[in-house]
Amino acid sequence: MKTFNYIFASFMVAILMLSACEPNKELYEDLDAELKPFNKTIEYTLTDLDYTSLTGAIKQYKAFNDTAIAMDYVPGILAKKFIALNLGSSAKVNYNFMVVDTVKAWEKVIFGYTLTAADYNAIGGFVATYDYFFNTPGYLAKDYLPNYLPNLYPTPEVKDSVVIIYNFNPQGTTVIPNADWYRYDTISGNTLGWIYQRTITELIECDIVFDEDDYYTGMMLSNPFFPNISEAERRIPIWLKINFPYALKGNKQLIQYAYGTALNSLTNKAIQYEYNGTDWVKLIGYKIEVRSEQYVFSQNGWVFDPTIRFKMGKADYTTIAENDPIPHPKYSDLGYYYGASGNYSNFDMRVQFFHLKPYTNVINEETTITYTPEENDPELWNLYNNEGAEAVTELLFQRILQEGLILLLEHKFPTAKPLSEGVEVHYVVQFETYHDDLSRGYLEAEYKCVTAATGVNSAKFEFVDGPRPRSN
């Protein structure tokens, strides 16, 4: 019986102890609820592993593109990489982007026979005089070439085809290259001749044509052609570097060359190179460039941050000054209402030495333009006399933030939209101020686009926050 009572008593004590723990549990839960989500600002560059974890062209080229955009994939990558980050976190993400070459000049090179001055002269008449064909019936290339081609190809075989490249004047001003395709076939009955097939208008002429033996022997080749494409692509960049020692970054050369195993079985090919500042690089139809975007952790997880940040430059201050309702009597890039100075790239907040100081511009003996605060800016003048310089400084900030910077945004981003991919678009403007004690302020203000442009009306913006110290 004693044993039973002892066990029962111990059991009751345990129950009481567990009950006594409940208040502590609630306390811990309350403390957890008060803890702010862990947040941090980071910068991350996507790795090969990030790209290969995706599919399609992104995985193949290790880059995003116009149809597979970064903002559709980066949030998922960040969520997996940075599990601890939460509300308030932000990430600058660097990634590869594929820029597709829509021109691809090498694909528009036409290989064929190009008419010479002697050919135009032999054709005679109008063509001999001007060395081109004209965009008028009776003066088109197809009106002349079928009868002239036997001079160029005296022993053709049936079904042979040729491409003839010639000068063409479509508008009576600029001469451009065109090409006609002709086939040797039956015209009627037993009569054979060259029959016009079609005209090729979108063609590009090469900058350099390797059409002489010297080109190839200069690259230490025994034949006047390359043995294969890979050998051509190995030697041509070296040849370009030797022959264009003063090339600038971005310079391009479109080259035509021949390759094969014998003179009677050569294939023509075009290839384009671009100088990157160090080497000549073959263009392949796209480039990979590094881009950066900002992402923030929201209630819905990681999302693209379309915030546009910029530091005001001389042109921005000048724009505000040129639209100032109280312009300076002499300098067009300076105004009194906002205090914007294009010359010094700041807002002149000096109360005593600028805003309250009269200025007279003597244009000639008969004309003078004068600024006096009591006449031109009575609001500021009266505020100073009643409340002092600090109140004037507050007024100037109000003018800049509530009017001047909004004016600038409407001028700078006339086609802005309130949302980008469903996210509100904000604008952070960094600016500089100059004060009576010769100190400078390095500040920023935040705005958001509230109305998209309609017709002739530009987008509208609304003040959000500021002035505040610059974030970077």
C-alpha cells in the first residue's frame, strides 16, 4: 500500500510540474513571435550548376534570353540557396544573358559572279553609262542578263544555275547590291537559254574577299584555298591581328574564303569576326553578356524588384532649372524656386548667400533683369522674416521633393508604368545639396509611378519617402 501511495504521489507531482511548464511555453511562443524575420542584403552570381539545374536553352547555353527571362527562374534559385533569408532581405543577382544577333551578316552573303566595269560596258546603252541597273521596266537586270550570260558562260549544261551580283539603283539615289538567280533550261521547243528565277535583295557584301593566291600563301598555305573550315577559322584570326594592328574594340570584318581539296571543287563561305580589344573573335549568332537585377523577399517569397535607382547628373539638374518658375536673370541652368544648378550639379540651399541675395543682370544700357526675393519669391521672403532660415530650408526641401523631382521623373521616364510583372515600380533619386556653411548633403528620395502615360500625357509619379541618406 505504501508503494502504491508513493507512486501515486510521484505521479501527481509530475502532473503539477508539467502544468507549471505551460506558462513558460507561452512565454517562449510570445518571444518567438516578437523576433523579426532574419534579413540580409546580399549579392549572388549564378553558377554553371544553377543554369544546368534548369531546362532547355538556359541549360544548353548557361544563359537566360528574351523568352526565358531571369525573373521567372531566379526567385526559385534564391529560395533554395538562401533558406535562412526572410522578409526584408534583398539580393543583387548577376546572371548571363544571351543577346541574339538578328542580322547575321554572314548568312546574307551571296556567292556568285559580280559584274565588272567591263561587263557593264559590254552590255551597253544606259547600263554602260551608269554602271548599274534601274528600278524601271526595261532597265532591270533581268531585261539584259539573259542575253548577256552566254558571254560569261559559253558552254553551259542543262539545269546549270548561276547567281549574278550587280549594282542596282532602286530610288534614283543610292546604289545597292542585288543578285539574280538564272537557270539554263528549255525556253520553248528545242530552244535553250538562261531563264530568270528570282531576285535576291537582302544581301551583304564582304569587307574582304580572299580571291587571290597571296591571301592564302601569306597564311603559309601551299594552295590558294583552305583545306577545311577548321583550318580557316584557326588562321584567319591570326591574319586579322597582323593586318589590323590598330583595330578598335567592336570593329568587325566580314570575310569570304574558299575551302576544299581541289581548285575544281571549292566551296565559298563567309565568316564574320569582331575585335574584343585583345583578339578577333568569330561571331556565332549570339553573345553572352552579364546583367544584374535586384530581388527582394516579400510576403510571397523572392520577387523581382523593378526599382529604378539613379544619381542625378548635370543634365538632370539643368532640366529642373530650365523649368524653374523663378529663373535666374542670367544663367539658364540655374533657378531660384528649386535651387537646381546644372553647372555645379546640386541644389543650392544657401539661404543667405543665394536665395535672399538680389541679383541684377545688365543686358545693355536699356535692359536689366533683376531678382529680388521680396518681389520674385515672396513666399520664401515672408517665411524667412517670420520663422527664420530653418523654415526656409524646409520649404526648399518641400519644393524639391514634392515638385522638382517629380518634374524630373516625368521628363526622364515619360512612358513609365505603375507595375512591372505585377510588382509596383519605385524610383530612387539620389541628389546633392549645398548649404550656407559650405557643407554638402548626399541624399535620396523615393517615388512610385501611379499613372501610365496616355496619349500626349506622360506618366505620373507620387512622392513616397525622403529626404534620407543615400543607401550607397
